[in-house]
Amino acid sequence: MDVIAIGTGGPAGLPEPGCRCASCLRAARTGTRRRPSAILVDGLLKLDRNGPEPDHEGYVTRKVTGGWDVTGPDGDRLLYLPGPGIPESARPYNIAFVDVLGDPFRLGRLRADNTIADDTIVVAACADHRASSLEELERLCGLWRVAVLNDGNSVTSISFDNKETTRVLVLGGARSGKSERAEQRAAAEPAVTYVATGPARTGDPDWAARVAQHRARRPPWWRTVETTDLRQVLADAEGTVLIDGIGTWLAAVMDECGAWSGDTGALGNRVDELVRAWRQVNAHVVAVSDETGLGVIPHTPAGRLFRDWLGLVNRLIAAESEEVELVVAGRVLPL
């Protein structure tokens, strides 16, 4: 099945007429143009969000949740998903055009269901101003193992970098977007275990609201584990593990070890265990941690003790990670 991307943009293309967002203005300045999403199959069958045009003998088209299913005369199968939803399929597709910017998490569900298999070619449909730039679009799609085509490109022109990353540390200050970035990195994975290290806080409505916000962002098919035993989590890890976060883990472990008074011997042993487990992990692991070194000096001895130990733990984990990122105001800086 030969597929050409006639258009690769959203419903209004890119830049979107009349839109003055940073992404559209940047695209206009650089001469980037994307027509509304549409594909041409074998030079015969055109498909856009309105459906096939025209029907051709030998091609079977079927409306599915979020888009269209096409089976060619040779039996090859194509999934075109410019809209929301998760279609069901008894067997995987050869090629899938998916609006990954609209909902990257459903790509993980489609992979978990084997609707999209390891050898399925996945292409970004509807690449529009939801990505701040072409560079950001390519960075995100690289995380999700999704190809980015320009208008007029053929699927046969796709090549992938098969580099695998095992350990990722995502750093950031309060409300920087670090947790969202870590979730974004894991979004397209078929099996994700979310490890919540924060202790339960009864009578704290602000903390309860933060926990609820995190839960609402996560897809319901992710598995959630609440524990501070990260050594065992990493030893048993399979698929993708997202740990959020190292700062709340450290605070809980300092409580468990009675380290706030300054007796840090047991705390040091727990940190050593974590670093050894991080070094030996076989799964894909993404950990979130607070970057505390850019703020004011804490006024209390306990605050300074926590800051110093968290800085040390961040350094030790970063040294054993293939990738480290710093998130500032929602922008990602590779370190």
C-alpha cells in the first residue's frame, strides 16, 4: 500500500487563517505550510476527515470511532484517525495516521490492544498549532515513535531512529510542568505503571486537590502503585514506569528514617539502594524530581537538610540516566 500525505495539518491547516498564536506566527515567518489532513492511497483513493472520495473497486472502507479503516486489494490495512476515540480491531494495521496531538494517551491504548503493533508505521495526522513549533512537534513524535511528514511526502520515505532510552530524569520547579512532561513522555506506551510516592495527607484540601488533578490527567488503563519502596519497584519493573516524584519520596523516607534531627545514616542507606536499583533497572523508567537549587535558602535546619539531600539524590540519579531534562515555565531544556 503506497500512501501519500496530501495534507498534514489540522482542520484549518497551518498556519490557521486569522490565528495569531505563537505557533501560527512562527510558521508564517518560516514559510511552513500544512494543508488540512488528507491522504491518497495507491494514487486512487483519497481520504480526509469526511471519508473516502471516491470509492474504488478492490478497496474496502469502513467508518470507525474517530476515523476510517481501509483494506487494500493486497490485504494491507490502514487506519486514519483525525478525530477522537479509540477504535477496536481484531488484528493490527500496517499503517496508521493518528492525531497524536489531540490525545497521545490513546496511542498507548491502541498499542496495548495490538491495534497498532510494533511494526505498524504510525504517522502524525493533524499537525497544527497545538505544537509550539516544528522542533517541538518532532521532539514529541520522537518520544511517541511517530513519524512526521510534510505535505506531499510518501510513507515510504519514513525512517526511524531506533535508539532506546532506559532511564529519564525530569527536573523542574513548582508548577513548572514537569509532571505533565513526564506523563507526556509515557503517553504512547502500551503498559505504564504510575508510582505515587507522596504520603496521604488527611485534612489538607490543597494536597487533595493536587492529587485529584494528577489522577484526572492519567488514563484509566495505567496501573497505579502508592509506595516509597522504589528499590522493589525498580527491581520488579516491566514496561514503562513513571515515578512522581523523588522529592516526595525523599520527604517520606526522611520521616521513616527519623532523619530530620540530623541523623542521616539510615537515610544514606536508602539513597544508596535507590541509586543501585536505578542503575540496574531493565524497564523504561521516567522519574520526576524538584529542582530546589534555584530558590531562596531555607530558613530552617530541616529545610536546608532536605534541600541538600534532594540536590544530592538528583545528581546521583542524573549521573545514571541516559536523558535528563529541565522544565522551566512549561518549556523543556535537555541537559
